[in-house]
Amino acid sequence: MPEQFYGTGKRKNAIARVWITPGSGQFTVNGLPLEQYFGRVTHQQAARESLSIGAVTGTYDVKATAKGGGITGQAEALRHGIAKALVLENEEMRIPMREIGALTRDPRVKERKKYGRKRARRGFQFSKR
């Protein structure tokens, strides 16, 4: 059996567990082909970005499970997980992955709602009379 490489990608509340193996370029997410799981082309491009930057688009099979968050967060979590797995496989990939920011976990998450307010920061409308 060919060697497998694993990477965990995270973005907002989405977590993607990614396994890459040398192969023909099949891409499955939660048991579905990438095009079927992500309807929008922008999400498909975000998920494939790490492979295209590494110039290994057709040489690895990607099997991933994504859960939590929304579809954009899941697509970017996939990008993060693939980049981590590629670096584990080949350390020379670290520099191009770092340049596009695929190895850095994006820390931006939704701010929690505070008591006495409508949303995280929005207060109630003030009325003098």
C-alpha cells in the first residue's frame, strides 16, 4: 500500500481531516467528489489551491472529512489540511505554502454576544425621551 500523509486543517468552526496518497488525482470529501460536495467553483478552487501551488494537482489522491462551520470555512480548512499534509510529505513545499498563507491557521472567528447588547458590540438604541 502506498504511503499516506495526514493533515488537520481548521478555519472558523470547521475542521477538515485530510489524507493524501500518491495516485491519479481523485478528490473526495465526506465520500462525495469535490465538485458534488462544493457546488461553487470558488470553494472548489480554495480547496485545490494548495495542490496547484505545489504543482502536484494530478499526482495525489485526496480523501477528506469536513465537519462544523459553513461551506466556506470547510473549503478553507481543506486548503489548510492539504498544505500541512504536503509539507509532511515534502519539506521543500513549506516555502511556497507559507507564501500563499496556507500553513497559517486563520484566527478570525465570530465574536461572542455580550449581555446587555443586541449583538457582540451593537447596543440598544438610546432614547432621551
